[in-house]
Amino acid sequence: MSTPLHALAGKPGTKRAGKTGEVYQLRIDLRGTKNPKVWRRIVVPATIKLSLLHVVLLRAMGWGGGHMHEFTFAQGSYASVEPGLDLPFDVQDESRVSLRNALKASATFTWLYDYGDNWQHKVKVERAEVMGFALKHPLCITGQGACPPDDVGGEPGFENFLQAMADPAHPEHDELTGWYGGSFDPAAFSADDVQAQLDEIKL
């Protein structure tokens, strides 16, 4: 983004604050997608807890939720630690750490959504600024591409899904159209629609 983040002041989702707050501009790239590549650019507080950041990323990308996830940083891994969940012994509780503290000196991390489909997201802190206003909600700046459907079968399943949906003569076209509930436009993206989802998250 070419304009400073403080230029966002006064836009929906922000409010004047008596104290400044540090925010991060994040770029989220969904690995394994192409033509178009699926990515988002958002702004969140540096102090956001990873447990809430997970919800933000779900909404920003367009995932439905309901699957396990994990954050992997240079200094360690974090996830939702709940009784009965079978997690690696070295995974820490995501609700107890902020994004700023988890990052430490690093500028990138990985967010894994759905161990079965294994959707890997590379997340990069593109910039950090201290601003004279507070965010009421996370902000979506821009992005590209439609999020794959949940439970589509990971990268190979999504590739087959795209081929079938684009070709009425494909043997799985009717079945997958019915499963998805209609047509699918892989290039579909609306920052306004994403923002409407993020507006439901109070910071």
C-alpha cells in the first residue's frame, strides 16, 4: 500500500483515541493457489491475541471455520488448547499470546487451517505503524481471488473442483455444482464484502 496507514483515520472501522496504538499491515497468501492467486491485505492491532487473529483470518479469507488450525512462528507454534484435542506436545495456547509477542524479531509466520485439507497461509507483516486512533474492527485493504470451499480436498481437490466447475461436460460438473450450491467464480473478490465480515469482530 503506497499511502501511510495513518491515512486510514476517519474510515469506517476506526475511531479517534486518546492514546496511540501500534497496528500491523498483514499480507496473507494462500499457498498452492494460482490463476488467480488467493491473497488478502488487512490491518490489525499489534496486540491482538492469536485466538482472535484466527477468527480475523477466517473472515478475511472466506473460510467457513469448524476445522483445527495452528500458527507457526520462528519461536514456536500456537493453537487452541482445549481438553480432548490431540495436539503436538510443544504447541502453546494461542489465547495467551499477542501477535507482537509471538513474532519477536520475525516478520513472517504460517497459519494452517484444516489439518486434513492442509491449507497453508503465509502471513507477512508488510509494515507497522503507531497511529493516533484505535481500530474498532480489523480492516481489509485489498485482495484477490475467491477462497476455496471448505472440505474441497486441499490443493489437488481444489484444482479438480475448478476444472469441473468450469466445464459443463466434465463428468463431475453436476455433482460438484450441487455440492457447492451453484456456480463458482475463482476471480471473485470484494473488499467491501470482506469488510462487512470483519465489521462483526470487535477489537
